[in-house]
Amino acid sequence: MDCAAAILTLFLLTPCESGSGGALDIAIAESLASPERPESDRLRDPLRRPNQVLEFFEIRPGMTVLDLFAGGGYYTEIVSRTVGNDGKVVAYNNQAYLNFAKDEIAVRYADNRLQNVERITAEANDLVLPENTFDAALAMLTWHDFYYQDEANNWPAIDEPALVKKLCSALKPGAVLGITDHVATAGSDARETAQALHRIDPQRIRDDLDGTCFEYEGEINVLRNPEDTVDQPMFAPAIRGRTDRVVYKFRKTTDNN
């Protein structure tokens, strides 16, 4: 059995805590087992559990998906392979993310290797998205970035309510907004924790979307870590890759408020 087949078998036999409670979707399993995936991505899989996360977010072949603040494209590639030739991924980054992840991005898109991915670059306040287009949008470990600001490194303050309205307009009725992020202390200030720790109080995510077009549908606990004290930066060596993280699913209603 070759390496790709072994990985596929492993994922197919691994129980999956998901919204449907069913078996892991084979399209996601095949994407993860692709021999074309970078080895550096495979090494991240055990701690990120993309099989369970993307199953919960209902990512399927043929979908059009927005990867919001896609960074180096770890999830962009998995979703690209999952949605397949009949689907599409729009990978959005601002200039700061392009600068931060430039080496990883260069490898990710070398030789046009992800042909169903469209990359767009803009500051969040200038972002223009097509209306009623996306079957899902993902904000993977990036909701706290809505509150981050670093003018010296090309990260201007973001108008968070305006960005949520753009998402409302861009997603189709019934589409999923999937969010994961690093947990901060309950009741903590969103801007302070974003600046100092790159984390967010999970309740703030739900409050941000309360009263908008998105309805909270549920969460899974596959990335929770009770041993994380949530008071260290997410990139601190002692906790990096093993932070306490929430996985939230929201559903777009027909109301574009």
C-alpha cells in the first residue's frame, strides 16, 4: 500500500464528530490523501483535524467557497481538492498576509498547481465580493483579525460590521459560514486580545453575528484543549498548534441585514 492509500484508509476509518454524525465524506478524505499535497501540510493535519472540521462545515464537490484571510493556503488547498473541477475557491488575503506568508504562497501556487483557485488581494475595507455567489465561507483562525490593527505593517483597522454585511451579500441563502479561532478569556476585550494574543473570546464571535443574516447552528469540540490557559499568545512555543480553539457553524438566512 502506498503512502496516499494508507492515509486515505486512516481517515476513512477514523470516527468523525460532525454535524451530520455520518461517515467522513470521501471527497475530503481523498483530498487529504492526495500525494500532491505538501509534506508540511500533512504534518499539520493531526493538530488541525481538517477532516472533521470540513465535514462539519459541509464542504462538498462542486461548491464555490470563500477562504477569508487565506494566509498561506493550508485550507485553500484542501478545499480546492474537495470541491474539484466543478467547484471553485476564492482565496482572499490582505497585503499584510501576503507579506507574512509569501514563501508558503509561492510554493502553494507554483506552476498553477491549484487551477480552480482565484486569488484576490485587497484591504478588508476595500474588499468587493460578488453577490449571492458562495455556497460556504471559511474564516479559519482569523476572526480575531477583524480586531487587529498594525498600520506599520500594512494592517489598517477593519470595519467589522461592514465586512460582515459583505459576507451576507456574498453568500447564498442556506450557505455555511464556518469559523475557527483561538480562545481568549471570557469577557476579554476583542481588540486587546487580538493585538496581544491573536485570540478572541468566543462569545464575541457570536455577538458579532447576532442580529445579522447569519444564524448560529452549532459547534464541535474537536479542537478544544482544556490545558491551554488562554493567556499566552497563540504562537508561544509552549502552546503553538495546540491552542484551545472553537469551531462554530453559522447558516445564512434569506435576510441580508
